[in-house]
Amino acid sequence: MKRNVGRIDALVRVVAGVAVAVLAVAVAVGAISVPVFSAVGLGVIGVVLVVEGATRRCLLYRALGIDRCPVD
């Protein structure tokens, strides 16, 4: 599959993914509580963001026909 995520977008996804994963760990150990999301849900979101940023591929972008990656 062709890359469709630009460098800045990928960096933002990785940073946001790590932040969400840290939040998931904090929820799991009971340090904080988030009424809407569970620790597992936050963990999955964090992992998806990190993987999308690291591979620079986004399935949602592909489905919508969005390409934010300049020619490498």
C-alpha cells in the first residue's frame, strides 16, 4: 500500500499516540479516571496512532481518497 500520510502528520500521530498510551496506563493503574473511555480503548487508540505514524499509512485516508504525502 502506498504511503498517504505526510512527515509532519506522521510525527503528530506518533506523539499523540504515545500520549494516549500513557493516559491508558494511568487509567489502568487507577491514577486518574476517564468516565467515557476504558484503559483498553485508550490503549488501542494509542497503538493505532503510533502504527499509522510509523508506517505513514492510514486506512481512513485511503478509503476517503486523501493523500497528504508528497512524492518521496
